Amino acid sequence: MKPIVSLLIVLLLLENVNSAADLKAGAATSNITPPLGLPIIGGFSPAPSTQIHDELHARCLVLDDGETKLALVICDLLGVHYLVSQEARRQIEETLQIPPANVLIAATHTHSASSALGTDRLRYEQKLDDYQKFVATRIADGVRRAAGNLRPAELAFGSVDVPEHVNNRRWFMRPGTMPVNPFGATDEKVKMNPPGGSPDLIEPAGPIDPQVSILSVREVTEDQKVGRPIALFATYSLHYVGGVSGLSISADYFAMFAAELERQLQAERLDPPFVGAMFNGTSGDINNNNFVSPRKVRRAPYEQMHYVANDVAAKVAAATSSLKYAKNVPLAARYREPQIAWRHPSPEQIAWAKKTLDDPGAAPNRTTSPVYAERFLRLADYPETGAVPVQVLRIGDVVVGTMPCEVFAEIGLEFRKRSPQQPAFMVSLAHGYFGYLPTPRHFELGGYETWLGTNRLEPQASVKLMNELLDMAAEVRNSSPPTNPK
């Protein structure tokens, strides 16, 4: 065989290999709205829901590069219990043969949903209740439906800064002005959600992350025209916004963002339907309240949610016009469950807890003190360590890291900077709900997010989990070559 003929055959074979590796994508939603009457969680005193303002969903995206499949799921819930994620991923593997390590399941952290964390969200091992079983099955159904919508696609990554809605909620305050905490102490250096406009405010205790990360997926057409949008999954480091009416179920601004994005992209009434979604980034110490210049006029129910959602959606939609799409998008995933130490109450804290529960009226705070007393006693029974799930997905050049906590913004900024594969961003509240995750320095500052019962993992947990993510990011970096946008 002549050399020139051999070379042509090799080139044709390579072309066929590349064609087989072109991306396919499918998206779908699955309704996870609970029945009326289940408690709405998000505050210290859960109460039964009486109305549904907007339905809750699991928003699902499946990607297939010809060799590897990934599934991304974001649920309109305060949190997803570790065992719910485990059960949903078991069903997904059973029906679709997608490995559990390749499935990302996270919660938005809306504070106006019923609990998928079980009747006792501090209990690590538990038997799934009826609603948890329902959520797990509906997640699996949504991924199965998304897989049924797989079609040739191309994907782009981008970002846009939207700083005007994010504020660090932990503030240093003038000495002598810190209020008494539920434990009767005033030795903390920072206050969560201090009085807005107070002259006692000094400065925020940490940074914000203004970036909205964007994964946009659209169809590939044979005539080279711009394909119809399939899905857009964004990530923003902003806590829920809140401001509901009464005891109503609501997905908060996350779902409103998805609806407005659909309108902005002129993607209404597509078949299959377009799916927009918003992951919660690293917003453990971030919210929508401007503590220097608080709003002077009280907003109507849901008004602030719509304001934030519509503005972010408009800015994300505008950013999509400059994205560069690629059809060859290699996929990879890593998943680990490192053992992290649980925090346990001291003998003095156990004595305080028992005394508080014996006489709640004498506690520093009649609402919160008994809650923390009960949490102390539950945490006393925890084992020394527990498995804490962390995950990394590679989507083309992009790396997504996850942790199962309300992660502080500076941790997300650190991952974005230090990841060996770039660009990179983080998603919180994935595969479980393990409380807040401050950095070690914040434990010295104190405040709500560091209290035992609000926080359950050892002070070095963020360092250990970050090291795991960086190791996995290095692994997926070497798993496939970078993409070349077309």
C-alpha cells in the first residue's frame, strides 16, 4: 500500500473517531413539590405549609461525549440528605448505567420548601421517609427523561460578574456592641446579619464572589445555523432571597431566574423544552441584604426575588451572545468520601444543654437556646468521624468542584484560583447537608455559622476537603485533552 493511501486511511479513521466523540445533551425537569401540610424548614420553628406559590423541581442535564456520561441535577430544596442522593444515584445507575460518581445532585437552599433531610436533619444514618423516597425517585425519573432527550449538541462556558446582589453577612462590630448569643456569651468578634445601617458596623469579615458561571448547551444543526438552546446551568454565590407570603412553598429566586432566562433567550414552548437552572455557589456567608445601605421600603411578597432573578437572568442572557461553543467536549468525573472529624459538645456544653432543656424560660434566648441544647445532645452521640462526599466534574476545559455544606465564599474563590484545570468553579450543598463550612480563621472570630449545632465538622474541614478537590481536579485534568472551540 502506498504511503499516501495509508495516510489518507489514517486521517479518515481519526475523523470518524472525532465524530463519534461529539457531544450529545438532553435536559428535563421533574416535579418534586411536596403535599400541603409538611413542615416548611429554613427557620428555627418549622410550620406546616398551607399554600404553594410555585412548584418545586429537580432540573436535570445529561451530557454524553461518546465514552462518558455525566448527569447534573439541581433541586429546589433547602438540602438533599446524603442518603437521598445515594438512593437517586443507585436508581440512575440501575436504569441508565451512569456511574454514581458521574452524577451531581445538589440543592438550591430555598428556605420555603419542605424537608428532604428527614425528620431529624442532624441524624447522619436514618431510614428514608416517604417524601425522601419520592424525591429520590423523581430525581432519577428526571435524569432518565433527560437521557431520553439526548441529541447532538455543543457546549460553551462563560461568566459574568453581578456584584450588586451579593453582600457578606458577617460583620466586625464596634467593641462592646455584640449581642448575647444563645449560650449567654458575648466574646465573639463578628455578627451574622447585624442591624442594617448601624453605626456600630466596622467591616465585613470576608469577601464576596460576584461571578455567575455559565454552562450553556445548544443543539447542533446540519445547516450550520445557530441551534436551539437545550439548557443553561448557571452558578451564583447568593443565599436564598426570601420574602414569601405566609406559609407558602416557593423555589425562591432560583426558579424565577430559570423562568426569566427562558423568556430572555426566547426559548419558550420548545420541544423538547429548554431547561434553565441555578446552582448555589459558595454563599455560606453571603446574602442579599445591604447592611450599609438597607432598603428603606419594605418589598411586597416575592418582589425582591423577582427583582434579583430578572436582573441576573438578563445579564446571563446578554453574556451568551459572546460564548464560543464546542462540539468535542470530553467528560470526566471523580468522587470521594474522606473521613472528617465531627465536632462534639464538651462536658460543660452538655451540662448547659441539660439545664436549658430543664428550664427553657431561664435561657438567654427562649427560642434559639433550647434548639441548640437539643442539637448538643444529639451531636454527643455522633461517631468520631464521618464520610463527607466531595466531587469533581470535568466538562470540556471546565472543572466543577462540590462540597455538601453551606460553603463560605472565600473557599470557592480559593478553588477557582488554585484548581490545576481552568476555568473552575464550585457548587455547594451537593450530595448532602453537613451544615456550614467556614475556613479555620472564622472559628476564631465566632458567630452563628461557627456555633456547634449550626456547624458540625472540625475546624480544619475546609482545608481537608479543598485538598481532596484539588487532587481530583488534577486527576481529571490528565484524563483527556483540552477542547478546541469550533
